[in-house]
Amino acid sequence: MADVYANFDKYLKEDAPHFNNKIIVRTTATAKPGYGQYKIVGVMCKGWDFHFYRQDSDGYWSHKMGYNDISQYDAAGIKILNPANCNRNYGQKYNNYSSFMGYYMVTYKR
């Protein structure tokens, strides 16, 4: 499974065409999205599952767990200001997304 962690960026880039041909590149926590862009964070639980958070226009981050509604709250019920240090341990029902994979900028292809 170490291969998955080491190649996360590569796999993300390969999957991008399946998401309406968006371009996804690694970025920083402080980068500001431009026109036609938004910022996401990738996280993984041990071994197999990944999850994404998206930065909203109000500065908070949102995510969607399975069939649930979109939420701006972490596993502790606190609004997410930074997914790098929010509570991502969703316990038995979902997963503990303990591995922070990084910040990414998503750009719509024009």
C-alpha cells in the first residue's frame, strides 16, 4: 500500500479525465483559486480509501460522506477551517482518514 501513498498525485492526475476533464495540480494551503478554479484536499485512511474536502467561497471546507448531505463539519462536529488539522476520524461507520495527502487546485478545462 505504500505505493498508493507515494503515487497519490499520479493516480489523481490519471483520474482527472473521468471528472469532466478537470486539471488537478498540487498546490499550497495559502494559494488562492482563480477564475474557473477551486481548491481541494486529499486524505486517505490506512490502506484503501480516500476522501476529499473542497474549500467553499466562505473560507470553510466541505465534504460529503457517502450518501449523506454535504457538510462543513468534521468528525467532532466542528466547522472545518483547515482539513489538515481537523478531526477526520469518523469511527466505525466510516473511516479514520489519518493520512493527509495535500492541497490541490482544480481547474475547469476551457
